[in-house]
Amino acid sequence: MLNLKTKTKKFTKFYYPEKLTSLERKSKKYFDFFSKVKRTLETELYVEKKSKILLAVSGGVDSITLLDIFINLKDELNFELAVAHFNHKLREKDSDRDQRFVEKVCKHNGIKLYKASADIEKFANDKSLSIEEAARAKRYQFFEKICISNKFEYLATAHTKNDLAETFLLNLFRGSGLHGLTSIPTRRRLTKSSFVVRPLINITKDELIEYAKLRELQWVEDKTNDELIYTRNKIRNLLIPEIENNYNPNFVNTIERTSSIIKSANQFVSDYTEANFKKIFITANQGMVEINSQFLDSYAEIIQNEMVRKTLSRYFAYHHAPYELTERIAELTSKNVNTKIEISSNLYALKERGKIIILKDNKVETNIINQTIKPEGLVEVGGYEIKFTKVERKDVAFVKDNNIEYFDTEFMPNNLVVRSWIKGDKLTPFGFDGTVKVSDLLNNKKLSNIDKESLLILTDKIDVIWVLGLRMSSKYAVTKESKQILKAEILKNPIK
């Protein structure tokens, strides 16, 4: 633990300063700092008096300063406070040391503490995430759980103006579009009834350090913050100081203003996109969407890219997509059929006739179906649900619905086969002279490659008697003389 008066002196004895009086908070050395935080709470974050606030506290200088500020504002603004600490178990003994320190601070100040831990490395491996992504995911799962179960209205984090600048540069280097260059949102929804807020977002790190000096605060150091193997640490410890020393001493504030301008532009683009978002979809489900390429192409390029970004985020939980990637996906509107873009190891985009398909799994898995069935009752096979019913001739009602067909079963075998179609399959369609290749039938229907992979046929082991949901053969067609009739109705058809 360090005290900023010396920056290097190690403390073995716990110490926490007395709470400031109202007069002290209004004194010259504290007034500007508290005024800035209160103004942020009121005018940007819309945090009202008597709010119930959960503070995310790691034990580092930023979060300890955040906690101290709220301890000193608690009575004035009638806040109900609690602290959440998540132990990532990534730094061996140091992680447990951090937790013990936060426990002492909360006990000293009479603040309720919620704490949890997780095996981040295992979670990262299981979910194919980076350590940073896995840590954030588990941490925010914990925060959400606490906010929901205890009805907190706000989760306050200790992000400063410097964090905003670092994130801006990180996203810039990744090739982010407008959305990424807005950097850290000052307020965003966490659950249905709570928000994440950043009360220190208008405070620079230097201002925060100055406050911690004046208050003689103790905190714990995370040694990994100085390790230059991480890009963010390089930006924080090397790049920004270099720019401030040699190019722009006010660089962090400059980035904050730039990000604010971009945020306004992004809000306009986002609002326009949201108003028109659903118009581009043919189908949209978790795991697969079909986008009308003509509709998408009718919008300006920046709107197209934002629509793709929203699609990836909303339907595939693929957040922070680089602008270059959304641009490539949007450009599929002008590409040849079957052009494919790999988005990640388990996600890709494919150009089909008149549409762009975004689908989970980097390969279309071709599950070869070949199943013998008894045509009675409900049969489930290959994503289809087919109901077979024996009916009288008088009950036959021909309708213009390819999911319902009638068969004369007098000479039909007792068992049929439902299987995947293969190249060379043919059928003799009812009311048609000669045979037709199943592949030609599918091409005429302009089915996508994905739908073609899923489509099944019904056979009598020798001939195709029904291309499910499309055409039946004349081989078992019902006539006026038919006495044994089978009604087949597809209740669930994976081909839309």
C-alpha cells in the first residue's frame, strides 16, 4: 500500500483519513474537485439524491478515490452506498491482498461489501476469450447479479478522463468506426432497472492524484499496470506522456473534446440506423440473420456499416467490430454469389441471391440424413416435423400449400426413407411430363446454399416421391379411384 505523499513508502499499518466536514469540502483545495464531480452526477449521469449506488472498488488509487468521494458526499446527497469487489485470482497473493485491503476500508467506514471470485483462466479457455475479456465478463456478471438482487439503481466505476483517452487510442489503432471512437460511455444501461455511471470521467488522472495526496489515502498497487506487454499500458506509460511532453501538453483534454464531437455525430447515425434497422432483415434470429442486400445497399455507406455493427452486436454478441470488418461485410452487396467473409473462428458472412447471410460456425455443417420411417403419426427428422394421417377420399382437400400433400398408398411400401438429396436425384412432378432433376428444382426456387444443405426428400427407397415442402411426384398421386390415402403435413419446416 502506498501513501501519495511519498509515492514510495510502504505502509504495513492500515490507515484511513477522517471524513471531511462540510466546510472542508467547500474550502479552496477541495471545492473545485467536488463541484466537478457533483456537476457530472447531476447534469451528465442524472444521478438524483437518495439514489442507491453500488461502487466498483478494486483497491487501486482510482477506485479508492471514487469511494472516498462518495463517502464524503453520502450525507449531503443522501446516497445509500455499498461496495462490490471482484477477486480475479490472477495475481496469486496480490489478488487476495487487494481483497483484504478493500474489506478493511469498508469495515472502517461501515459500508456493506459484496465480494466474489472466479477462475478467470479456465473461463477464458472454455469460452475462447482473452484474459481481459474473460475478467470483464465475469466481473460484470457479478455486478449485474448484485444490482438485481439488491435493487441498486447505479453501478459507479472509477474511469477517468485518462481512461477515456486510452480507450479512444486503443479503438483508433484497432480501426474502429464512429462508435468505437466515442470511447467510454459516461452512462449505459446495466440491467432493466440499473445503469453503469462514470462519476470521474471529467477528472484527469493528475487531478485524481492531487486529491489522493491531499487526503493522504492508502491503496494497493497492481504491478501489471506497469507491464509493457499490454497495449493499454504502452499507451498509458509511453505514448501519452510522449505526446504531452513533446506535442500537446493538453492532449488528454483534446481527446476528450474530440470524442465528445464524435459522440454527437455517432448519436445521429445511431438514431437513424435504429429507426430503419428492421427494414433490412428478411429473417433475424440469434445465431443467423438474412439481410436484404438491395435494401442495405440503398443506404449511405456509414449507415450500412452501422447496421452491420448493430447486427453483429445484437444477434451474435460480437461487440467492438472493427470498421474495416463491417465495411467488408456491407460490400458483399456488390459481390458475387457465394462470396464468403470469415468474421471470427465461429462466425461468417455469405453472399446469396439478393441477400447477405450472417451465420454462426465457420463452416456449414452438412449432416447427411438417411432415416427409415414408418409413415404414421408425428415423425421428426433433420429439423422437420411431419404428421402422417390416414384419411378417407372424401376428406381429401387439395390446397395450394406445398407443406401438405396426399399420397395413394395402395402400392406404397410400409417403410419410407427420408434423406438428404444428392446430385443426380430426379422426380416426376405431378402434372408434368418427364423427369426433373432435384438440383434444377432447387435452383429454380432460388434457394440459398444453406437451405439446399438442409432440404430433405422422401423416397420409397427407389424413387423420389416428395421434395419436402416443394414438389411431390406423380408416382403415388391421388385419383378418383384411390382408396388408401395418406395425408402428409409438414408442421415444422427449416426451409423458410
